[in-house]
Amino acid sequence: MILGQVFNPKTICVNLESVEKEEVFEELVEKLIAYKPNLNRQNILNAIMERENLMSTGIKEGIAVPHGKTNEVEEVIGVLGISKNGIDYDALDNKPVHLVFLLLSSSDNAEFHLRVLRHLSTVIESSGFVAELMEQKDSHGIYQVICRYDRELNYTN
């Protein structure tokens, strides 16, 4: 199970307060730092913004997958934020974003980073996945949905 290794209930924010993209990045990075306090907040934000400045990571209706590479982390780590009201994200479809899957990886972990992006893309496209995530009330329920879809798609390490 790939996504179960990358995401963690402690890095899932059920009710994002931010309404703009940069604020969301800061809110999600704060969630990550609460989980891993030794990380450098500014270095992580710089990595995310560097990638975001190339092209918006608002990839499909209501979903964004910002990602970046930084030596602040050794593994691929994911932070998920859910906004019921939507975020002004400058998405490719110009619609508000409700799910933000933030991914960070080390510069020398590119192959696994791409593998995680492929797996996440496949899970996001799965019928019912987004609706089930949006129905969840807490981070553990969200994490269980992610893991179930990951398992059902027969992903292995």
C-alpha cells in the first residue's frame, strides 16, 4: 500500500480555514510541522511555491496536488486538506478546489515521488473516492478511505 505510507491521520486537515492558495500551503505546512517539528517551514514553502510557479497544480475539478522536492524530508510525505467551502486556487479549470493533496519528497527520491503521483492520480479518478472523502468527519475516516481505495487498486510496495 503506497498511499497509506505517504499519508497519515496526523497530517490530514479535515476543515481547512484558508480560502486562498498561498494560505492553504501555509496551513498545510503548519499541520506537517506539528507532526514533524524538526522541519524547516520556509524551505518547505519555497519548494512548494517553486513548483507551483511553473504551473498550477489545481489539476481537475475541485482537486489540487501541489508537490515539491526538498531535502527537509527523506521520504515522500503527504498532507491532505479538505475545504467544504472551496479555495480560490487559480486551478486549470478556474473552479474552486476542495481537496488539496500536498506531497513532499527529497531530491534523490524522484522515482518514488512519481510513483506516488501516479497512484494518487489513479485513486482520485476512481468512482466514488472524492465523494467518500468529502463525507468523512475526521482524519481517521479519511485515512481509512485512502487506504481502502489504495488496497482495492492492488498497489503493493
